[in-house]
Amino acid sequence: MRLAIITDIHSNLIALKRVLAHIEEMGAERVCCLGDIVGYGPFPNECVELIRSKCSVVVAGNHDAALAGKVSLRRFDRAGQKALKWTQKTISEDNLAFLRGLPLVTMDQDLTFAHSSPARPDEWKYILAPAEAREAFGAFSTPICYVGHTHIPIVIGEDLSINAFRKGGRFLINVGSVGQPRDGDPRAAFGLFDTEKWSYDLVRLEYDVQQAAEAVRKAGLPKVLATRLISGY
Ligand code: ZN
């Protein structure tokens, strides 16, 4: 079975639609979402509804948890706070209830799914380098734990190797971000995993970044949230 793993959509409906259409074309059987469906962008309801209808696994990100009242807005930068306040006014009761009910970590098909580190997931730690992954490996028992949160794709092995995925080892895999990449490549990113071949690929996909940036500006959201879509940082 082929699974697509998506994360950090951040209310970017233009990127999400492009990614989901591509996943369908590729014939992946399931889509798993690692959270941060909302925050930053102008289409929270549309994105939550698409995720609800297309994903078989969904966990909460820190922006989703903030909207659900579980994380203080003070933990976000100014643009993030403004966007969350805007989203509070925009999100429907029904979609908010869905976000409120999401788990922080879940296991499915011998895989672990979390937004940030599976070790104390409510602390929303960033894993950017192998040394920061050490504690995380003690917090899951499956061969692979898929994560998001940093918006920067990376594969970290239990031996602290980087980007050297192979069958037999244990790995923490960050699949990048659909809606706000921060690795200097503005294309949408997501992961594709084949449970039979035990193969993993990171997929990058061009979408209409200018249209997405224009929608951010039109909604009156902070300008930096539009420009960073174009720069990819
Ligand atoms: Zn995020």
C-alpha cells in the first residue's frame, strides 16, 4: 500500500488542492496528515474540510491546538498570532470541534505519526538536527515516525545519519510542508511511502505560489506571510 504523508498546510488551499490532485493521480491509497492544517493562510475552513474528507489519519499541530485553546497565542511570533486571531473569527464551530478532537500522536500500520517530537509532544519541540532527535527515538516503538513542524524535510536515522533511508533501520522522517516550505524551495512538499517495498520518497510539486500569496494579501493577513510563500523561507 502506498501512503502519502502531508503536513503543515497552513490554510493554503491552492497548494493543498494541487497536492491532493497529484496524490490521486499517483494512485496512493491513503493520505495521512500531521497537522497545522490552519494558521498563516486565508482558507482555514476549506482546508479542514478537505483534510476531513481525504485523510485516514490526522494529528494536531501547534496552530490547530492553539485554535482549540490548548496552546497560548504568546508562543507564536507576531504574524502567527495575528493569523491565529483572524482564523478564530473565520473558522466554523464544526471545524473547530474537529481540530479540538485531534490526538497529538497516533500509530497506524506499524508507523507513528506526530506533528513535532513524539517525546512530550505537547511541548512542540523542533527537531532540526540529528542530536535533537535522540530523545524522540525513545518515544516511539515503530520502525518509522513521521513528523512535520519545522517545514524542512529531513530523514534522520537512529544512528543519527541524515537522508540515508533504508529498510531495516529506525527513522524519524520530516516530510516538509505543503503550504509554507522553509527550506528555500517554494514548491509544496510531501512524503510518499510504500509499505510493501518499504521505500520512501519526498515529492516536490510546483503550484501557483503567486495566487496563494495574493490570497494572503487580499484577506488582510500580514504581508510577510505572502512573501515567504514566494521565497520559500
Ligand atoms: Zn507549521
